[in-house]
Amino acid sequence: MSPEYEADPNPILDDLRENYPITFHEGLDSWIISRHEDVELALKSPAFTTENYAWQLEPVHGPTILQKEGSDHRRTRRIITPALRGDLLRANFESVVVNNTISLIDEWRRDGHVDLVKQFTQKLPLSVILDILGLDPADKPMFHVWYNAIHDYFTNISGDEEVAAAGLRVKGELQEYMLPLIAERREHPGEDLISQILHAEINGEQMSDMEIKSFVSFLLVAGSESTDLQMANMWLRLLENPDQLQAVREDRSLINSAFAEALRHTPAVLMIMRQAGEDVEFHGTVVPAGSTVTLMLAAANRDPRKFKDPERFDIFRDELDAERELTGAASHTTFALGRHFCIGTRLAALEAETAANHLLDAMDDIAFADGVPPKQEGSFVRAPRTFPLTFTPTS
């Protein structure tokens, strides 16, 4: 929570990982673990649950897939996952990603300058999700307001009462909007994601209207912000390493390697939480059952016990397997691991790949405005919030 951490969290994360691999943080009221082996254990072991999300997420979203465990979690995941992976994802939604990407770039492609975050990465994922859900384009401004209110609620470290109240209001407003729409899609399904989830079933069971409403609410934030920030972090590192940027320009198959290495080296999400379902020991210290445990993903991703020369951003890293890094067998921890591995990973990668291809086609001689890299901001999620660039238009 310190200014030093906000300025650059990595020295503090390194100190935690190397000297305090298990410690209690009174401000967070949480145990902190930071070594890759320990974080991986907490993400994969049934001794840790996601029940903490009942008090973290449910007040705004309602019950979400993240806090579910056991058979209820497996049922929900098996209903949702097929539409968001592999050939079905590309067949149904690749054109949505491409069209939104081109539309956003066309607004500034001849200007020779752009704020990559405010004019592109911040807009693309949310627009894609709204189109994938089959929502009325005229309602996009309203969803942007709801998205911002939910985002501010979860980053409201200072406890501002107005921010908290605005976030809680969204739950009711979104419910009033979504439930009639869900009922209409049950009667008249389309090709959108809501229709696909509504009519999918596992062993004769379907998701309820309220479960789908909560999923949409959760998707607005989880599927937008993490992708937005991760794309910005990838471009930050590529521009800081012009030889690697040039290699990506010449060989577009390297885009996925750049995205995967950015997930490890510069994750947008620095930490996530779990709850100990039983007493668990780390390095001679017992974490009592019921305790909240904060997993320092960014520290684990630079653990020298796991990665060679972990401070270096290198898309040609010997052990880097771009395809594997988008699965539950990933070496990084940014999208979690195990049964709660992020179901939106493939969509995020598709957006990053599509965006990078079209950005490279539209821009040459890309450079930081005034030669200064943008500053990363954030304690829980972290990336540039403004990203001024200059470039030579290609057409």
C-alpha cells in the first residue's frame, strides 16, 4: 500500500519472495505467499477454496462461477467453456473481434499519433464482449457506465462511500436490464453467447436466469479490464525492446509468444486471493483454516527457482511454449491454475493477436511520444493508464 510499491512493486515483491515467503499482512488481513511453488499449490490444491469471493464479488455481481466449488462449479464451467475456446470461439466470434479492432483503428490511423490505451486497448475488450453477448449497440454507453462503476467499486481502497454505493446500485440496474433480455433469449435464441449458454445443459441441468445475469456482470469486468491492461503491458515491453518488436512485425506467429511472455513478466493482475479450507503449512508456518491467503502472482512469475533470468523480457525464451501458456498447464500464474484457470484466456489471446496484427499493419516507426515510456499504475491490477505514441501511417 506504500508509495514505493505503487512506483515499482518488483523490488518489494522480490524481497517478499526471497526473505518472507509466508507472512501476515495486517492491512489486508491476509496471509501472503509469493514463491511459485507455493502459489501453484494454493491454486491447485483442494485445501484452498474460492469462498472468499462470496464477500468480495457477490455484493456487486451476485454469485459467480469464481466462488463456486465442487459439482456446482464443474456444471457451470462445462456449460460456459465450450463457447469460449478453440474452433468454436473463432467460428462464432473472430469476426466480432476483427470488426471492432478495425473500427477503432480507423478513427485515428492517419493521425500519426494515438493514446494506445485511451483510444484503443481500453475500448476494444468491452466492445467485443458487448457484441459477443448480442447486446443493443445503442446501450453500449450505459454498459460503459456500469463497467466503470463496478471497476471503481473493486479498486476502492480508500473506502469512499459514494463509490461503494454506486457499485452496489449497478447490481440492481443490471438485473433490471438483463432478466427480461434473458427471458426473451430463452424464447427466441440467437447466435450470441447468452443464447448459447442459456440453451446448453449438462446432465439435463441448465444455468438459471440469475446465474447468467451474474456471469454477464462478472464478464463485463473480468473479461474487459484484464485483457485491456495486459495488451497495454505487452506493447510497453515490445516498444522497450525494439529488436523483439521488429521480429514480431516480420513474423506475426510471434505475437502469441509476446503475449505469453508479457503474461509472465508483466502481469496485469498482480495478486488474487484464496481461502484456506483447512490448516495448511508453509515454510514452518501454519495458515489456519478460514484464513484469507493473498497469492502474489507477479512475484511468483519472476521466481528464479522456476524461471531462468526472470527479470528479462524475452519472447525467444527457451522454455517459452506460447500454446501451453494459454492452458491450465501454463508456467505463469497470471490466469490462475487448476480448476479455476481463467475460462476467458482464449478470448483474451484472440483479441491480443488480432489487435497486434492490425496495429502493425496500420503503424510504422512506432515510438513513445517524447521518447518517454508510459508509467504503470495500480497496486492490485497494474498497467499504463495513458500510452501516447507517435507513428508513421502505412496508408
